[in-house]
Amino acid sequence: MALRFLGIWPNTPDNGSPTIWLEEETGDLIIQSWFADEATIKKAQEVGSIPGHTTDVPPHEGVFRLPQNMIQFIPRPDDEDPDVS
């Protein structure tokens, strides 16, 4: 697995800051961030996704809150060389 660092919470303290990596072989994003709180998870379940799809979070998945200022690090299809900070 080849990971490429994309970004970390700007002006981060030393420990526990949201971080994003790109798994270069698959294009998957690896995200370290805060767990969503129960109220956020419940609201997401109320909103749902597509008809007939469960809103339960399976044990092998998690719901994370990605801060707005981290969105800048998510690659876009038209990015040839994203600004890595």
C-alpha cells in the first residue's frame, strides 16, 4: 500500500489532528478525524441515503466528522498536481 500525505488540520497542535492521505493504487482517501457524535449519526440516519438502504452503521464502518477547512485537501478529478500542505 502506497500512501501519499495530502494535508493536516491547518495550524495544528502536536497531537490528534485531522489528517488526510491518498492510497495511490486505489484512489481511496484515508481520513483521520473526529468521530461524529450520536446526534449527528441520528440525524444522518433520519435523512437516509437511498430507498431500501439501511441507515445502520455496520461494525466495520464509522461515521467521522471532517472539518470544513480540511475539504481543501481532497483531490478533485481535474487536479493534476494538488496543492499538498
